[in-house]
Amino acid sequence: MSEQSDPRRTLGADEVAEAAPPGWAHVPGRIRAVFATGDFATGLALVDRIGAAAEEADHHPDVVLTYPTVTVSLSSHDVGGITSRDLDLAHRISGYADEAGVSADPAAVTLVELGLDTWAGQEVQPFLAALLGGSADDREVVDPAGSYPTIWFQDAEEHETPRQRWHLDVWVHRDEARARVDAVLAAGGTLVDDSEAPSFWVLADAQGNRACVCSTEGRRGA
């Protein structure tokens, strides 16, 4: 078996970007696509085909069906990353969508994380996990059901003066990141720092509150 086809080897961000079907975005820990079905019946039929393929492959995605869209997320939880299994199933799902006349919209993929600037994340992590009914995982608080964003902790110097401590990390498809930044700037935002672009841009609103637009480009993994 070649290294590229090893179903248990986690793939880097560039490998995923090269091999993923059109419209699929690599965001932290998963690949995701939003299919614009336009109506419930088309979406339900697509979900049925996805379910059958997942059972056949014994590899199961997270699927969200709404009136106008089907959102699919794939990850190899047993190895903690993206593998060839995820890409293989993603290609099958995209094939089913093509047959239904449905396309994936990369601009519709957004994953939001909450970052807390703190000098002692371990002190507040158990509180937040208990408050939200989640689990403490490394330097994060994670909801296994995916109903609220992952919370992570960014090191900061201890301080008494109130300042912004929470910020949004907004993950988008790597091909859509620059457009999202431009939209924020057009809406009155300002660019604080682009030294790490295209991995992330630091932006601020009119009152100075900061947020980051993030992509997997330029990263070893996500």
C-alpha cells in the first residue's frame, strides 16, 4: 500500500486541497461541503444516497438537512484528522450531487470558533465544559454533538484592566478567504494584521473588537 492510499494516514492541508472535490472546504478537523439543493425533497433524496454510501463504506459523515441545503462534514475520528477515506466518500457524495443537478457552494462553508485570551486557560476550561455540557480536550472545550462552537484558549499576559478577551475565528474555504476579508472591510471593518495571511487575517470592527478570518492555506494541517 502506498503512503498516499494508506487509509489511516492523516493528510496535510495541501494534500487535502489538491485531492478534495470542488466545493469541499478543509476546516479544522474535517472537510465540509454545503450543497444548494433548493428544496427539501431533493435534499432528502441526496441524504438517502449519502446514508447508503456511508453504510457501505462503514465511514459515517455528519449530515444536516434543511429546506434549501444539505451540509456534509467528514472526518476520520479514529486517527484525529482527514484521511483518504474522507476524500473517497466526498467524491462519491459529489457524484451523487452532480447526478441530482446540485452543486457545492464553497462560499457557504463557514466554521466559527471562540477564542479566549487568558493567562490560565486550565483554570476556566472545566467551568466552561460543565456550563456547556461539553468535554475538556487538550486546550479546547468541545461539544461532541456540534451544537456550539469549539472554544480554545490563547495565551495572554495577566491584566486587571478590562479589554476584549473573546474573539471569533471564522474558518472558510481557502479560495473564499480573501473575498470574505474584502467583504468585512467593505462593511466598515479595518485590517489589523495580515502578516500571517493567507492562514489568517486579524480584523477589527468600528469599536476595535477583533476577529480573524482563517483558512488552511499555508498550514501543515488543521
